[in-house]
Amino acid sequence: MAVPGYAATVSVLLMMVPQSSDANTVTGAHASVYKALCSVLQLQEGKIKAPDQEQEWRNAMETINDVNMTLGGPAWLSQFLKPDGTQKQWDPQTSPAKENSHWASSWAEWAASAERVSKKHGADSRLSNFSKLSLTDQQLNLARTRMSLILDRASTLQTKIKSLQPAIDNAEPAKIKKLLAEAAIGTGEPAKEFTDAGKTSTTRNTAAFCGAGTVPGTDDCLADILICVCTQGSSDNPAGGNKICSDHNGNHAPQGHNLAEANDIKNQYDGLIKDCNFNADEEITPAKMSTALRALESHIKVFKTDAYFGTTDGAASCDGTATNGVRFKMPKYKTGKKGMQELAWATKIETAAAAMRAGATAASTSNALAASLTLLSKAAEGLESESKLFAAASTGQSSGSQPATEQLRATKEAEQVCKTADDNQKECENLKDKGCVFNPKGGEGKKCTLSEEAKQKAAEKEANQETGGKDGKATNTTGSNSFVINKTPLWLAFLLF
């Protein structure tokens, strides 16, 4: 896995570190690397903030779906519901699923909407209010056309928001904490030696693992580095002047190698991190992760064919003594020729930081899209009052000669679609099939407009549209024959035809 940011810094850092033996086991000789290790281990102890994603878009989409479902009336709702009013499950062997296999991906959302709408009864329910309007077919068509435009745009926004969700989910605190914990103590059974009482290690029971650079059955981890650079050999037990990482208190490093008895690894790790003084209230950010990681990287030393933390005289072995080195070797750092990219604990921290950055960006984008979706939901809710205006309009003329006001209204309806782009050129270009064009010289709120050709087509379409009832009489919108689906379909319905 590639680790961002390291390629450019590794060569510089290698030039800066000592290139000869600097063996020294006096008090505090490893204090600086110990402090750097504590800073990286602090990452798993602090607070991880979840991406700041607004959830109101879900309510907005429900509102849009419910208004759309209401326009269909009881006859339309019934095909999504069981006799008891609860939503039907998708069954490709029965109607309407049998005839409309392409509804499968949206069925659950539509059926849930049908159930919500059907259960809201009373004088102020959406169905009741709409039925009181007594719209003509022409007026209903106008409302449904407007709803279709809203739903088309809302569907696009919802798809974009959902596409951002994986990045937001990957930045959940629990997932970030898991990566940081694995960086700290590794994985599998060997990781439990740092946390579970009663464990006797068979792989860390001598200092040999410090020279191997890895422990079988687990990933490279920071805890191994901490133990190896802060634990001296049995001949140099951590007392007095031999407390190599800190002399802050008497039990900083409980004992020297070998750590072969039950609880030795856990007790040693607990004793060493005690003086790290972790702050559980500190907010951990991607920037802090990268800073801590690079600070620790600066303590990597390269001598001959080895890369290591700690002190050494270049001897092949590593037993925690002044003779052979109090250190942790990292063969992968050199043999892989990729530096930190070869170290599991480093890549996991970088992965966590990258996930948090991506999650924050995705949440910000999602919130911007959600704001547009909320505006569309308000427009959908406003259809009721708009429909009342339709109902109040004169409809006495025959279908062959509609009033110019209706043609103007059709043009205005089409123009509203372009306005949803909010002067965003990319969003406007996505509405090209709706007749929208982007004019960078337009004023605020007027850059995405309907082309003259599209205006003409909208007017002609309205002029040629049948009224459905040539005598102009009103049609009850909740009746089973209240609209002609195959002529002016809802967003739900046009998928069928």
C-alpha cells in the first residue's frame, strides 16, 4: 500500500540520521524516541469525531416521494399495499411486479411512501386536502408535470448522496479506532499479550524478537517497538541509571529481558505507557496523525544494512544490552526499499488519516446536495397551493385552444428546473436534456436558464396537450379514473410505460 507523503521525505531523513554506532544506555538515552512513540500511541486513546453529515435529506426525500404518491391517489397507492394497509414485499411473480421488473430497485422506497401516505388520515391529511381541490385533468396534468420535474432532479441528488455514503461510513470512529488499535498492538492472538491477563508469550519471551523486527502471527506494531527500545537486558535491569526511556518513577520499566513469565508482556507494556499520560479527551485529527507519524519517523536510524529505533553498535544480535543494542530492527524498511510503506503500523495510521479526510470531504459534499434536496422538498409541498391556483384558473376553453397563460405557465415550469442548478455550471450542464444552458454572464440566480428553443417546445407541448375532459368539468383526484397515467406519468409511473 502506498503511503502518501513519505516518498519525498524518506531520502532527506536518511541523510540526517547518524550513520555510525551511538550505543548509550544511560538514564533517558531513549527519552526522545519514547516521547515520539507516546505521541503516536496517543492517537488510539483520544477522541475520534464522526464526519459531520446532516441527515435531513432523508426526510426531504420522503416528503418528495409522499407528495408524488399522493398525486396518484388511492388507486395508485393500493398496488403497493396489502389489504391491511402495510407495504407489500417485492414479488416478481405477482402484479404489479410481474409486469414491471424494472421497479425492483425502487420498490421498497415507493412501498414505504405508500404506507406513510395511506396511514395519515383526517381532514388535514395530504390525501384529504388534495382530493378537496377537485382538479380537472388539465390541472392535474400541470401538477404532475411539475412533480415529475422535481422528482427527476431529486432522484439525481439522492443518487449522488448515496454514492458518498461509503466514504462517510469508512470514517466512522469505531473503524478509525480499530485501525489505530491494530497499529498500536497488532492483530490476532499475539496482540492479546498486551491486553489480556495471564498470557505467557512464546514469541516475545526473549529479546530475539527485537532483532527480527516482527512477531509471527501478527502485524508489525508500535507496542513491540516500545518494549524493545525501553527494555534492557537482565544484566542491565531498569533501576537507577539504567532506566533508558525515563526515570520518572520507580516502575517505569518493571523488568528487563527476558519477559518469559505469565503477564510479563502486559505488565511491561502497561508500565511503559503509564508515563505517556494519555489524554482521553484530546480530539484526534488526520493532521495530528501525520505529524505524530513523521515525528516518529525522524528517529529511524540506518546503519549499514539495518534500519532501527534505539541504540546499537551494529552487532547482528539484539539482547537489550549495551554490547548488542537496545533497539528494534526493521528489516522490511530496507529490504523492501519503500521505507515506511513497508511497515504495517505506519500504513494503518496513514489509512486512518486518509479515511478521515475522505469522510469529511464526502460529508461536506453530501450536506451541500442535501440543502438542494431540501429546497426541492419545499417545492413539492408547495404543489398543493399551486394546484389551488390551477383550480381557480379559467378552464372553459376547449383542448384545441388553451389560454396563453397556460402556455406561459408551462414555460415557467420548465425554467424552474434550470434554477435548481443554483448557478453551478456542472449541475446546469447535467440538465442539458431539460433544455437548460449555462450563461456565465447571467446575473446571480440567472446563469442556468432555459434555451429559447426549449421555451418554444414547452409552450407548444402545452398548447397541444389534451385536457382529458373537453367540457372543462372537474375530476376528483382520488377517484380510480382520476388521471391517465400513460399520457402524463408521475416519476413512479413513467418507469412503467
